[in-house]
Amino acid sequence: MKNFSKKPTHIEQALMRMHKGQWFIWTDPKNKIYANLRLAEKMGVDGDNPHSLPSESDVTTILTQLQSEWDTENATYRLNRKKSYAKIEEQLDLLYKDMLADKGDKTGEWFKAIKKIKDDNPKG
């Protein structure tokens, strides 16, 4: 999935997910609504457009899927975990020290730190 910094809210994002390249155009670029959506005549340098115009329902369904994927990726527990994790360099240093101390298991400091973050921020 393409990572969106903001939740997808527009059908253009669904259209871009459907096919690569500029396969569609807007008859009114300032009013990007389904009624103004058209199939581009050509794609690439000299190629015909192999795609067909999807139904409004198909586009809306894909947008809804993108929003659901975004919601899953940005669930509160996941964001809280990301904020809590130490930098990867620090985690690797902890792992290294645990390995030197023969604690590359659940008794090591790295495991305890990660477990605490996961316990403090359980999946919904």
C-alpha cells in the first residue's frame, strides 16, 4: 500500500491505486468529482489507453478500502508504540549487550523494554 501521511479522502487517490500512469483526466481540474472523470485517450508516448472507466461505485469501494488500510496502519496503539520505541541504534546496542551477557532470550533488557511497550499499548 502506498503510505499516505493523511487519511485518503478523495476519489483521485483511489483512481491512482487502480492503474499506473495517467490513464484518466478531469474535464474540470478545479472540480474533481466523478461526473468530471474521463478516460485519457492515450497513455505513454504513443500507446492507446488499455483501461476502461470504472463505475462510481467501484471507485468509492477502493477509496473505502484505502481509508480502512490507513485506519489500520494508524491505529492509536500502533502510533503510541512507535513513539515509545527507542531508536534502532539504541535497540541494537541493547541486543548486543544482551548477547554478550548470554541474555538473548526473554531475560534480556531489550526484550523487557519491547515487552513493556507492547504491554502498555495493547492491540485494540
